[in-house]
Amino acid sequence: MNGSSEYKIKDYKYWEVFIQESQDYLGRCVVWCKRENALDLTDATKEEREELFLILRELKKTLIKIFQPDWFNYSFLGNNIRHLHCHFIPRYAKPKIFEGIKFEDKLFGDNWKTDDNFIIPKAVFDKIKLILFNSLK
């Protein structure tokens, strides 16, 4: 994720926020720790933890305003990418229509799972990114 400037929507002192390429959960983002050797949430510095919680609150407030999710999941996995990052996943009890596309959280109330087959047009992805970018200023 680090260095993917085309997906970056906001930069902070200790973290960067990226829109997730897969938008199977409308508004899904990744919050990435800038510190090179950051591996595990329990190793985050006090400053990183404080900023992380400010970012998560800001993301939550912003997503509620623009897409009205019903719940949020925050995942710190590190299974595929061994670096401290958070998957910020808005959850929806009912399907959402955005730009004529139906975003359906088929697993609402259960664990989330990436749907690699859910692909949206680049123009729609760019519009979601722009809305998030402008809303997080």
C-alpha cells in the first residue's frame, strides 16, 4: 500500500489513508502507518495510537455523513502485508445504490470478506475517491 499515491485520500503525521481498490464495501479504506518498521498494533507509539483513533473517528463521521453505513469493522490483520495497517470497512444492512451500481453487503452481521469479483468502473471509483478526499479535508 505504501507508495500508492493514486489511492491516497489523506495524509497525516503518522498515518496515510488510502481508498481500497476493491469497493465491495462502499467507502472501504486502509489506514497505513508511515513508520517503516511498524509491524503490530501493540507496538504503535503513543502518538501513533492517538492519531489513529482521531483518524478512525474522522473516517467514521465522514462515511456516516456521505454513505450512511450501519456499522463499521476495523481489522488489523497483517497476514499478507507485514506492516501496521487497518482495514476500515463500512457495513450496510441494506444494499446501497451509488452511480447506478448496487453495493450489497451480503455478509452483514457476519465477518466481512473481500469479493474480488466485484469490479466497478474507474469513473465510479474515482468519484468515490474524490468524495472521500473532499470530505476529509
